[in-house]
Amino acid sequence: MRRKNLIALVALSLFVNAAHAQSVLDDHKFEIGGQYTAIGLDDFDVVNGVGGRFGYNFNEHFALDAEANFFPETKLGNNQSGQKAQGFVGVKAGGRTKYVGLFAKARPGVMFIGEITSGFDCSRTAFGSTCRPDHNNFALDAGAVAEFYPTRRSIIRLDVGDTMVHIRRAMRNVFAGTSQTSGGFTHNLQIGIGLGYRF
């Protein structure tokens, strides 16, 4: 009899804790935050940047997750010729308790790399065609997220993932009016740590 009572008490305790965690999340579905991030790009050294993010929790397991980062040319320890930026929107899925959450993420987006021309934006004018270099590259951020909740609304977030960037190196022959592209996906380790607020 005591054993059944103990099992019922443990089950009730787990249910109450889960319901409490759910109610806290239901009251505060939106998240905003800022982060420091670093990425080891192929053909470059590690590049450091800062950014912000926005999230919307559908429930305790699934969330919409968006992030934008900027990598300055000569700040934050960078020594690069050209600026870089990236933006992602995707899904974060996993589980959480009152104090910690573990998730997987998959977020498609774009990465701007100033040094690498990935194509040409051409338009016709009265004097012929005008082509400008395009430095935007398709990217996919896939990895893991660990979150810690010191209070009901505050978040400490750690991201680790593979940022896959489709880099195309393009060359244009202005006289012949033709262009050539080559390249493929690069795999780049990216980490980030940041603070957030749930409201």
C-alpha cells in the first residue's frame, strides 16, 4: 500500500511540475535576445560577430526561431577584408523543464560574404546590360541549442552547429557578356552564446 501511495505521489509531483512549466510557457510565448557568435569559414580565419534573435514558442517542444548576425571587418578581433552578415529563420524542436531546455535546430537563410562574388545581378539599360556582383549565398544552420532559465523569463542560450554555406565563385567576361560560376557547399562550425527574455 505504501509503495502504491509513493508511486502516486511521485506521478502527481511530476504532473504538477509539468503543468507549472507549461503554464509559465503559455503566459510568455515570445522571446527576444542578443548574442555573441563565431564562425570558422572555409578560406577565412575564425570570424567574430554579434546579433539578435526572435522566437515564438508554439508549445514546450516546438518554436519558430529567427536570428541575424553581423561580422564587422576589423572589430571584435577580426582582420578581414570585407564585412559579413547572415540571417536565418527556421524551427527549434526539443524539450524543456523549469530550469533547462535541449533542442535541435534547422534554419535556412542567407549569408553575405563581401570578398566572394557568388553571381551577378544584371539589368538591361539603354546602353546595354549592366551587371553588379552578388555576394549573397544560400545557407543552412543545423545544430543543437541548450537553454538555461535562471528565472521565469530570463534565458541563457548556447548554440553549436554546422552552418552550411553554398559558395559560388563567379567570373564575368565584360567584353563577351558571359559569366562562369563554380563552387558548392562548405561546412563551417559556428558557436554562439547569448541572453534572452521571454514575454
